[in-house]
Amino acid sequence: MSRLHFLTPVSSAPVARERLQNLVEHDRRLVNHADLVTVLREEIYALIGRHAAIDPGKVQVMVVRGTATSTLAVDIEVPNRARAPATSRRLHEGEGKAALSYR
Amino acid sequence: MGKVIVVTSGKGGVGKTTSTAALGAALARGGQKVVVVDFDVGLRNLDLVMGAERRVVFDLINVVQGTAKLAQALVRDKRLETLYLLPASQTRDKDALTEDGVATVIAELREKFDWVICDSPAGIERGATLAMRFADEAVIVANPEISSVRDSSRMIGLVDTKPLKAEAGGRLEKHLLITRFDPARVARGEMLGIGDVLEILSLPLLGIIPESEEVLRASNLGAPITVCGRDSAPSRAYFDAARRLGGETVAMTIPSDSKGLLTRLLGRRAA
């Protein structure tokens, strides 16, 4: 069999195909993550903004990628003088970092 | 109202400009009014491939900025009277293109022509996104090679989100054009096959352009391959692709290996 080796060209296309499949899947996930962060930031800003006057630049959403799971960190600065007092009190209690795990 | 097509790929050197010229000329041969627009500001080449480099006076930037009228900047093809070129500027940089300016130019072209084919620069920066901004359909050019296919996959994502039509909730029709396809290498297991590329990108196939010496010969001569190498395999493949772009159903043939029995036997062994 090994003597016939020169007759059998090295078939590299299947390797390319497999590498590509993994790569493209990975790329798509990355892009989706980037989109997720943008969408979440906008929606969180819209939601909190309905109850408190917050600065859109002070809404930070981050995905910290781990091996098995990723951590979503949301950091919102809420001014002490909020529009609706009832809401602001609740917000103050949870002010700082709200972290939740997903996937 | 004409149709606006963007020819894009992400990766450079896969054949966007060659394909823009070839498809444009093929459509114009059928009597339709076609304009090919070079969006590669600073690195224009469509004029060279079309053999019109010595007749460029004004360019896209001049029209966008209002220093020239559209009619002054359009260069008519020497051989096909319904084919026109709107060249890019060679001296300015891409920041000279404004979205509003491009919108006005494209709207005017859309009224005058049946087909407006925009040759996108490589990359995913401003020039590329502006080229696809006002498109109705996209032709994604890919070589059966890993970096090209990967970039095409990324481009599909941009084509789905960046154009105005997509932002308005619509969906651009996308076509995959595989260029520089070498059947002999595929048979030997050295190149990704059509099926592999389609499986990864899952786009409808517009055409398969075989690798051929004729393509370089045509660009050396400054004529689209569909003008000067009309009987060659790549030219025929581009004519078929142009008909499909026009909505016709044309049977797709995967170019076969013409090297003969021995190569085919070896190829089969490799597979």
C-alpha cells in the first residue's frame, strides 16, 4: 500500500472543508454575540430610561467569555435624582453590577 | 427603473472587477442599458479591465461632490454601445464619498439604466458598505479556497444588515458566483468542490467560472472576457450567469476536467 503512495495525491480539500466549517460557525457565533450586546444595551437603556433619567453612555454591557459559560455584565450608572422616586429607590438597591450567567 | 447590483467578496483578488466587467458586458450584449460603477476609490481598476483608462475625465467623486455632471463622467464602451462605465477617483480617498452623494448618483443611474452594477472594493470598510448601501441584489464572488469562503460568509452577514433595503426590513437577494474553479484540482482532492462551498455558504448559485488563461489575456487586452474571449469557457459561464441574473432559468453545469482519463482516474482514487 505504501509503495503505491506516489499514485495517491494528498487530498487536502477535506481538511480545508472541515476547518472552514468550524471556522465559519465560530465566526457567526462571534458576530451574533456582538449583535447581542448592542441589542441588549439599547433595550436596557430604553427600559431603564422609562423610569429614570440615565445617560446612554453610562450603560455598559459586556460579555465575558469563559470556557463553558459566558458572563453577561451590565453596569448602569443611575443618577441620585431620578424622575420617579419609587423606581429610583428600587434601582438604588440594585445599583452597581448586575451579573447573570447565560448559556 | 433599473436594478442595482453590488458585486462584493470581502477578500481581494477573487475576481470582483473581472466579474463586474464580464457580467456588465454580457448584459449589454443582450441590448440592455448597463452601467458599471467603480467604488474602489484610490485603487480603481475597472477602467483598465474595460480598456477605458485613457478616456476617463471625471469620476464618481466629482459627480458626488457636484463638480461634474453625471453625463460628463460616464464613459461609453468602445465596443458595446449600451455599456457605460462610471470610474472611481484614483487620487482622492474613500472618505470623499458621502452617503447622500452616492444616493443621488445611484438614483439618477437607476433611472437611466436597466442595470447598475457596483464593483465593491475589498474589505468591510466604508467603501464596501457604501457600494452595497443602495443595492437591490448582491453577487458574492468567492474562490474555492478557505480564506475567500470565510470572508464571503462574513460578507453575507453585512449584505443582510448594511443596505438600506435591509434596514427597512427587506431582504436582498443574494447570489453566489464561484470563480477560478479548477475542476482538475477538485478531482485530485486539492480544491474545495462546489458542494463544499454551497454547504458552508448556503446561497443560490449564480455561476461557476472555471480557472482559465483567457481571463488574464482579456484583462491584458483591456476587454471584458465576455467581449474578447467569447467562445472561451469562462465567457460562456459569465453569459449564463448574466442570464440567471436576468431571471432566466439556465441549467448549471459544473465545469469538468478536460485533462483526460489519467487525471480522472487519479482523482477518483483521491476521493
